[in-house]
Amino acid sequence: MISGCNPLITRFIAKSFEDIPRDAETVATKIEHPILPHVGLSILWVGHATCLIQIGDKVFLTDPMFGNTAGLISKRRIEPGIAPSSIDKLDFILISHIHFDHLHYGSLEMLSKTAVMLMPPGSREYTPEFGFSDYRELHPWEIFESGGVRITAVPVNHFNGRYGFDASWSESDTFTGYVLEYQGKTVFFAGDTGYDSEKFKEIGKRFTIDAALIPIAPIEPRDFMRRFHTDPQEALQVFEDAHAKTMIPIHHRTFVQGLDSSLTYAQDQLKHLVSEQHLEGRVLILNVGEQKILIP
């Protein structure tokens, strides 16, 4: 078990109940048809760690989370950027780990069952039979190939378990990142992770990455969170280690996380760092529901 975290968990839960809005903030303009007829690479941030990625004629969805709450405790503060019904083509679902805000049963029920669902080892026992076309568990550096798509599970730093009492930090990790390759384009989805120079530099050596989706929150309390969650500065270091051309920050703005002072706490820090390091144009801070065409 992860030791010494019970008092903190109590504070995290209390924080999640502060200033709960009656309704989630609405997304001003929702894209009704997010699947594009012709595109090289596009990414739409649905919110939290959920991204709709399109490479050519293939569509990927990361950690689908369309629910109103995570674990019936943390209430969503801004609605999903698109409706799940608008995803009228779906080839792959990528699950980074089994926490409630990443493996969300209600969201999976809403999606087309034509997709192949990929997940880290040990996840299948937590996953009901939704009727997807295939389920695959991938160990670190294991590769799945289908229809010209090559998906590699890559090691990251997080923690195991789903319900708290089953949490642990072990060599048998039920968490992962993914590298997607198709038609000469490459996307790195880091899932949820703490910083690890060796792991991310190895990813940068093995792949030429067009876009990296990297979490930037929660930040506080830093002494506890740094083991499991990259903050904005560390996320930029992951971006550099992986030698990616473009970074899109994820895992912020959607739920109250940790003891961060506001929903925009991480985003505000990242904006300052991007300006300070002259990374405008390479680090794209999307609004929830915003779709960016990176390669036409």
C-alpha cells in the first residue's frame, strides 16, 4: 500500500467538495462533426486526459471520460468538449490506467463497439465486457499492429489500483503511455505520470514524435504529487526529453485535483513558462473542445 497518504486523501476529497457548481461550465461551441474527411493529423481535447486523435483515416480516443463525476466524488467542472455520439468512427481506445477518471465505465458504454481497446497489464480484470471488437493488454515496449497502425506501450510513472485499498507501487504496473504510428505520423500519449528522465529520453531515442500529449496537473502538495504527476515545468522537460515537435497539455481544467488553488492553476503556470522559454507555436494550450489540425 502507498503509505502516509490517508490524511492527504481526506484533504483531497474535502477540496473536491469546495464551491461545487450546480452545473458544469458549458463549452461555447461544440464541434458536431469532429471526424474529418481528409487530415494528416488532428487532435481535439475533450477534457481531462480525453483526446480525440485522428491520423488519416484512423481515429483514436484516449482515456474516455464523459461522466459528470469521477468515482462519484469529484464533480466535473466543465462539460466534455464534444458529445460521445458525435464520434461516428472509432478504431482504437487507449486506456492509460484503471483509476476512475481514466477507466470510466459509463463513458465506455457510450462509444462505438467497433474499436479495439488497449490497456496496461492487469486491467482486464477491472474491465466489464462492453462488447468492443477486441481487448488487448500491453506490457512496456510491447507492440500492437493492425491495419497499418502500430501502437507501442511505453513506460511511465504512476501508481496501481482502482479503489484505494488496492493501491501500490510495484514492478507489475497497471499504468502505461502509448506511442501511435500511422502513415508516417507519430503521437505520444503520456497518460498520467510523474517525471522520469531515463524513461522519457528512451522514448525520444526510439521515436520521432510529431505531437506529445502530456499531463500538467495536479501540482500541490508537490512533495507528494511529484512521484505520480508532472507539473508544468516537468511536463516541458518530458517534451524536451521526448524530442517532440509539438506539445498539448492535458489532465487539467476539468476536475478539482489535489490541493491546487484553482482549476487554472496549472494552465496559468504553463502559460508563464511557455512565454518565458519562447515556446509559443510549439506548446499549444487548447480550450476544452478545441480541435487543432497539426498536419493537413
